[in-house]
Amino acid sequence: MLVSAKEMLDKAREGKYAVGQFNINNLEWTKAILLTAQECNSPVILGVSEGAGKYMTGFKTVAAMVKAMDESLGITVPVALHLDHGSYDGCYKCIKAGFTSIMFDGSHFPIEENIAKTTELVNVAHNLGLSIEAEVGSIGGEEDGVIGKGECADPDECKMIADLGVDFLAAGIGNIHGKYPENWEGLSFETLAAVNEKVGDMPLVLHGGTGIPDDMIKKAISLGVAKINVNTECQLVFQEATREYIEAGKDQQGKGFDPRKLLAPGFEAIKAKVKEKMELFGSVDKA
Ligand code: 13P
């Protein structure tokens, strides 16, 4: 059964481990992540970006697929279906489609508007039993080939947004989506410690989990991070495994690649990557 992410993240925060949010893009990714969570006896969050939602023909299709797959595979570990970096409209679409968790990314709005919209969405989400994540301090990343430095959140703004009743909070601490540049200065633990101090027991979220050294991940968990988002690393291993398969030329005697066989190595690569992350985050056997 799909559940809200609140309970699993409160438990993670308390138990000093983190639950992975792995983004899904298609059926194979979803199946690989669900099976690995079950094998690891770990709670898991399936993240869906607005772009991935569109690609999969809309949030309604995504929710139907994930619910049916969760049931058909006999998954018993807690699984949350979460909108990643949702717009205001995207949040409402996911609520209607049957998601169990949403992220409202109001970080680009002036703080007053972020507060007003977040307050409204907190009420709607909670009335329906969904969990909600908010973001303060934008998480950088690559845009048109330019890699933006991740912003550091203002701890007072974090406190303001946390007090609106969100269930978990993404605070920018120098983290960015995608690969980190050579000259990346690392996570700002000073900012994380200040945010953690202000927001009490609120589980914190670390976006841009790809490429952060293991010791920094562990330190972040010790300072209140209870949810870590990973996408690019899964993409990279999926790409590599698929490329190797194509280069090996195992086509079907002139019939072209069997799509199921073509995607199988990538599927296995994602399973291995997700397992590695669950072990690192400490969520194995925490279901
Ligand atoms: P990466 O692509 O850097 O792993 O980040 C994923 C993420 O934060 C999704 O919200």
C-alpha cells in the first residue's frame, strides 16, 4: 500500500538514518526500485518530477502504475509516491491523481508568497492524509551548461516555513542537482547545523544526492537529514549498462533489439545502485 512519507521520515530522523528518494522515469525504474526496497526491507520514496510525469502521460497514469505494481509485486515495505519540485498547479494535479506525498517548491517566490501558497497546500495535503515537503534556499544545478552554485538557506526562513506545518524541509546547503563541479566547496555543515537547531525535530531533506562523498552523507544524517534524493547516479548507471549491451551487438538476428532484453542490464544496474544507497543511508531493515 502506498503511504504518506511522514511516519517513515519521522522514524528515520529519530533513528539517525535516511530514507532514499529515487526518481522514476518509466516502468523499469519503478519496478527496480520497488523490488530493491523489498529485498532490503527498507522504506522508500518514489520521486516524480513534473517532466517525468508528463513523459509518463500524466500523474494519473503514474499513480495507477505505481499502485498496481506495488500490489502485483507483493511489496510490503512502506512506499510513498512523491511529487518532486512541484509547482503550485502540479501539487493539485498530484493530489487529485492519488499521490501520497507532494513537494511544493516555492523557493523562487518571494518569501511572503512562498508562505501563503505553502500554508494553503499544507492544509489541503493534511486534510487528505498526504505529507508535504517545502524548500528554502534554491538547490542549484546545471542549466544551459552553466552550473549554478547551490544557495545556502537562511535558518530563520527555514524556521518560518517549518512552522507552517510542513512535514519535512529541503534546505539548500551548497548542494546541487547533477554532477558537482571540480571546484565544489562541499556541503555547508555550518548552515545545516544552524537550520537543524532552528527547526527542532523536523526531518531535513538533502537534494542532489549524486556525487556527495559518503562521509559528507553520513555527517549530514547526523545533523538531521532524513531523506536523500538521488536521480543522476541512477541515470548514469542505466546509460552505461544500456550502452554496453548495445555495443555488444546482441540484437535478435536482424530483428533489432528485443526491448525487454535491451532494458534488462539497466534495470539490474539501477537495482544495484539503489541497494548501495540504501546501505549507505542506513535504511536497510528499517521497514
Ligand atoms: P541528483 O540528480 O543530483 O541525484 O538529484 C536528485 C534530486 O535532488 C531530485 O530532487
